[in-house]
Amino acid sequence: MSVITNLRWLPEPAYIRLDGEGLAADLTGYFERLRLRSDALAEMARLRGAAAGLDHPVAAGVLLELPALDEETVRARLEPLTIQTPPPYQTPNAEKYRLVLVPVPARPGRALALDVDIAAVLGDAATASLGEAAARFATEHSRDVDEVWRYLLVDLTGLLVEGVGALGRPAAAPSPAPRPREEAR
């Protein structure tokens, strides 16, 4: 099993499930965490046989593929997505260290530490896209959006590797109700 240390410098392509359906039950849970290509192919071969591949679920939009050593493309693929995470909680030292904790449901008693600013971006990205949330935060706090994204990618790494963050597509804006037609006179 390979280790993922940062989305900014993935050693090989990585995959994670997007919201919705389309994966068999035995793979849905596996892809709730970010997985490197070599590990994913080995697991799929173990479950399905040598013919299993990743191209079809990626093309169907069920899996998100993040490329190796390409921070710009990783960011571009994450920008239009939302993320759902458990609500963070503060510790007595939260203000001093500017960290909040997000529980890891699969590991009782464990939590991921997130920068308070990034936690605010992630909270906004529950309904808006990650790109919109990062841009809004950068504007409101007079920060460079590229800097926000560098920190965001670091904290997203931990969330996605631990399976704490669920990526999805923003809900489509409701279409306006049809206007009643005027009676012919």
C-alpha cells in the first residue's frame, strides 16, 4: 500500500468516489477514501479479476481521477466540486494554534486538525463549489486565492485519505417556475 502525503505532489494518479451511484457495493466503500492507482488496480483485480480497470468509472463520472505531480489539474478538477465533512469542533487551544478538529468516524477517538481558515472554506464548500468558497474567502480576507488553495489542498489530503470528506457536485439551481400565459383577447 502506497502513502499519499499531499494532493499537490501525488506520486501517481489517485481516485475517489463522487456522490451518486454507479459503483458496485464492494467498491463503493473502498473508494470513499482517496486511493492511488496501483492500490486501486490491485484491489479491483482481487475483487473482480485481472480485467477490472478504472477507465469506465472515471468516464462515467463515478470516480474522480486526480493526476500525479500536477497541482494545477488537481485544483481544476476539485474547484467545481462540493465537500461534506463532519462539523469541526474547537479545543481549548484552538485560538492559540488556529486549529479545529474534525472527527474521523472510522477511527473513534481520532480527529484531523484543520486550519481555522480552511475549516471556514470547507464549511462554505458544503453548498458552494470549492472554487467559489476559496475565492470568496480570499476576497473577504484580502488573501491570495492561490495561497488559500495551497493550504486547502494540504488539508483536503487528510480529509480524503481518511475518508472524512465526501466530494460531490453542487446541486443544480432550481429552474424558474413557468410564467402563466396570458389569455388571448
